Amino acid sequence: MILDESVRLCLLNDFYGSLLTENQQKVLDSYLNYNLQLTEISQNIGITRQAVLDTIKKASNKLENYEKKLGMLKKYLAQKDLAESFGDNINKKQLSKILDVWKE
């Protein structure tokens, strides 16, 4: 499954966002969940527009690094694809395969 960059960043934030600093969380939340422009975020938080952009880049890099080390998003997407391939009537054997994704 290929994800749009913004969707990927949202999912990474869902998985690892609590590992970011409070300021990074605030900026990313404003950017991703409230769809605010950089200028709006800078005015709300009281930092420059460039600082907002730098914070988003730094936080995004941190999230990507967490994903490289932990791979939770990759496993989640593999599990989701597998579950969707089985359809609505999943038997115990199929369910076991879905859950085994997290053991890898």
C-alpha cells in the first residue's frame, strides 16, 4: 500500500507523536489535525514561520526514525492489508495470520 505523504505523516504521528517534545506535538497537531497554515501556527504559538517549518521538518524526521527502528506503521499496514484480503468472514486460522504480523 502506497500512502500519500501527509497521510503517512498523520499515521506516524498517531503511532509515535507522544515521543515528540510538547512544542513539536503542538505544532504538528496544528498542522496535521487542524490544517492550519504556517503563518497561523506561528501567530498562535508565538514563533516565527521559519521556526514552525523547522519544527515540522525536525518532528517528521524523528517520526520517520522511530518508524525505521520500530516498524509499527509497516506492521499495521501489513496487518490491515491481510485482514482486508480475507474479507468479512475471518476464521481462526486467518485471524492467527493477522495477529502473527506483530510477531515478526
